[in-house]
Amino acid sequence: FGSALSPVELSVNESAVGVAKYARESGGLGPVRKWDNLVHLLRGSAPYIELHQNSIMVIHVSSELNDSEFQNAMNDIATLHVLGVKIVLVASVRSQVQIRLDDQEQIFVRGMRVTGSDELKAVQAEAGIARSRIEAALARGLGSSGLIGRTGGRNRVGVDVVSSNGFFVARPIGVLDGIDLGATGAVRSVESTKVLRHLDNREIVLFTPLGYSASGDTYNVRTEEIAAKAAPALRASKLIFLTDGHELVFNKQHDTSLCCRRVQSLRLDDAKRLVQYKQNLLSQQGKEKKAAAAQLIDLCDWSVKALQRGVVRAHLVPPSQGSLLQELYTRDGAGTLIASDIYEGIRTAKPEDLDSILALIAPLEQDGTLIQRPRDQLRTDIAAGCYYVIAREQLPIACAMLKRLDSHGKAAELGCLVVDSQYRNLAKGDALLSYLERVAIANKITHLFALSTRTMQWFIERGFEEVDFESLPSDRRNSYDTSRMPKIYRKTLRSDRHVDLEECFWTTRSSYEADSYSSTESLSSSSASWLFDQQQSRAISQQEKIGFNSVVPETGQNEKSAALKEDDLCGDGQVEIR
């Protein structure tokens, strides 16, 4: 007791150093493998990190998170900030207000609380507490508790949070159904210039339910509405709702193989129909799930509203450990993605489209870019449902063929992908390719082939890999054109979620590219995004869109019936709440 410690030599003796391959760690038995998972994770996440850098995301935080879920969410948000995402937080306090007013009778009109003086005081108190909790959690940031004390917090990755009475202007809702809602308000306008100034200064902007009018009145505003209106006003890339933990899942009435699996993605029209299906969905839920189901469908409704105003994607994410990061930086995600419809005008070709399709492909056949197609065969393929077009004012401006290649139904060929010269550099080819990939996935196709002599790079950039002749299904090898010797490319199809993420990359990439390509077996374009040009696109009927109603009769899987059908991907009655 009380004796000195033995002296230790801290330097390394140069005579003790040698050279070896795959050095062992202290106590190790071979090559270092402990960091393999980390290396794999970082490499896999790198494209998403670059994609989301400097993008604006509006994140709505549910009031029903427990302390652990709340801290997990704040840690994820701090990590997003470090990765370069500009974050707007919207904090709900509905549950806390309800608890505070539990001994008082509450009146709700169309889901909105009638806000009197007592209710407003409760909202003000809980909004202040929520703000304090968020500021404290993000001030702590990502610091290591074991080092903060020793370094004075220098290792801390803290985040500056700013809130203001001037980020949005509120107005009273007034009287609904004969009832005066008092101080219950709505968003009149979002002061985007002020918000963007703080985001550019690397600060997180915080909204609470408290809104103020120009006359100085205070209102209780639904935070879901604030988030759904702030996202398009700020030109946010994403609107994210952190839920109370409930999720959309496929029910038993659909596909038993999908039963109870999370709905990973919805197109905009899918989400619209799900909202319209709300009452039917609620009737299928037990008493304990009915309120959760109503809340989740309401979030879908607010997501739809935001997407219709120009937001590209919305997400419903449960508050589990790391779920927000997993949703944004991995392929499989952790929640449900709702994406804008980039398939406006895409439909199955009709017999009366034959002349328009001929007009598209004839110049390319003449200069040798496309292989000459017998007109009778073209007419037969169109009648069989193998051709698809993008139509504008009823006239096709792009076309493509999608046909089965084997009797097992696992392979299909993409061909004759042509975009009118006036509409190239508008990402029409990318949109048509994504659409056809969804059709193929719905038909259980796992490999998509394309043959080309000139557009090799275009296919490679979209996930195709060059394969040898033997990789072609035997039936297709028999009809291979040995005089042209086109190169063979193949893409492995996985899920709609993978297509969603690829669309996210090419719609972002296309904002910067201006390159277009021509193909031997197909002609397409990649360039400036047409995603937001909704006024330039003609809305097609619901029957012509992938997602619900089939417009191509189901066919066999032999050569005589090679068309793929547009299958139900997420139809009415297929979704329930978990």
C-alpha cells in the first residue's frame, strides 16, 4: 500500500520491429477481421452520404416517443447533421397536452382540438418543455460521455438549435361544423428565407405547435400541417414522420408470402387510394389498434399533400434504434417510403399506336442504330402487350419493348427503347426503364437482359453488367443476330425498394448531367430531371398506371404469350397496421 509503480518504457525499441504481411493485433491469431463489418457498412453507405449532403429534410417527431426512443431519434438526427444534412425539426406535443388536460373535457372537431385559454396554456407549457428537451439532447450531440469531462467537451459533436416566432405565420381556423375552434390555427405562410438562412449557418431549425399572427395572436397549430407545408416551401428533398412505432404491413388477404411484412414503398397514387380506403382499414382493426391506424393513415394523407406540392419523397419511420439512419443510408430501409409519381403518361401500347411507334424507330433502323423489325411482328407484339409508350397529348413520344425470354418466367428482355429527339435530355428513358423494372418485378422476373452495340455505358450506369453469350436463355440464343454481334447486358432485379432508391439517384444525378446516348437495340437519354415538370405531363387514368388495376391480360410464360402483366402491387384491402 502506498508504494510506487514499477517504471515502464513507453518508447518502442527499434531492434524489436520487423516486417510481416497481415499483422496480428495484440492477442490475435491472424489477419485483422474485426473491422470488416464497419468497412462494408461505410462503403455501402458512401453513395447515400454523398446523395444527402446539403439536402434539406423536414423531420416530424411524434409526441408518443418514450425517453429511450426520443434519445435514439436525437442521436440519429445529430448524426444526420454531421453527415451534412440540413434539418428542420417539427416537435409534436399532442400526447403531453392530453395528459396535462386529462381532468378536463376536451372537444375535437375533425380531429382538431378546440383551443380555449386553458388548452392554449397547456400547449405553451408543453411546447417549452419539448424545446428544452430537444435543445439539451442535441447540445449533448454525439459526444462520448467518457471523454467530455477530460477534454472540456472538445470531442463533442454538438448541434446548434434555433427556434423563432417568425418562421411561419399562423391564422385562426374559425368556425367548423358550427363550433368555434378558438385559438386553434393553421399555417398561413412559411418564412422560407429566414429558415434557409439558419440552415445555411449549419443550425437545426425547430418548429413547435405555437404559431403567431401578424396581429400578435397565438395559435395552436397541428404539427403535421406545419411539416407538410414547410417541406415544399423549403424545397426539401424529404419529409420524414417519426411514428409512434406502428407500421403499415401487408395483410393475410393479399399474398401469404408477404403477410405481416412491412410495406416498404408506395407510389403517390397508392398512398392516395390508401387514404381513401381509410374507413375500410379502420373497420378491420381491433379496438386497441384503431387509433394508431387512424393516426398512421393521417400521416399518409399529410405526406400526399406534401408530395403534391413538390416534395419528392416522404417516409414513415418507426423510432427504433438507428431506424432513421437505416432508412436513409441503406437499400432495405426501416420504414415506408412514399414517392412522387414519375410515370405520368406511361401506358401499354395500343394497336392504334403502331404508326407513332414506327415513326419513332424508323430513322434509327435506317441508320443502323436499331435492328430492322418486321412490321407484322411489331404489330403482333403490340397486340400481345409487349410494348409500352410514354404518351403526350395521346401521342407516343417514347417506346420500349419488354418480353419474357424463358419458359421458367425468370428472365425478360428490354429492347427498342426509343425517345423522340425533341424529348431527350429529360430523363424519359430513365423513367421508362424504372417503370418496366417494376412491371418485371411484379411478374417475378429476376434478370433483365438488354442487347446493344453502342449504348454500353448507359446500361452499365444503370446497374447492368456485361455477360457472355451462354448467359442468355437458350431460346434467345437461337435468335441472336450474329451479323451485328451486339453485346449482352444483364441486370439482377431485387425489389421495388431498390427501384425507388435507384430513382432517387438518377433524378438527383440528372440535375447535373447533360449527356445523351444512342443504342444499338435501344435509344434513350439521361439528363435533367423532369420530375417536377408536372404541368408538362398529361395525367393518365388509374387503369394505365402500375400499382393497382391491371390493363394487360395475364398471359402464359411461353414464347407465344411473352408479355408481362402490370400486376397489383399494393391494392385496396392489402394493408393493415402492425
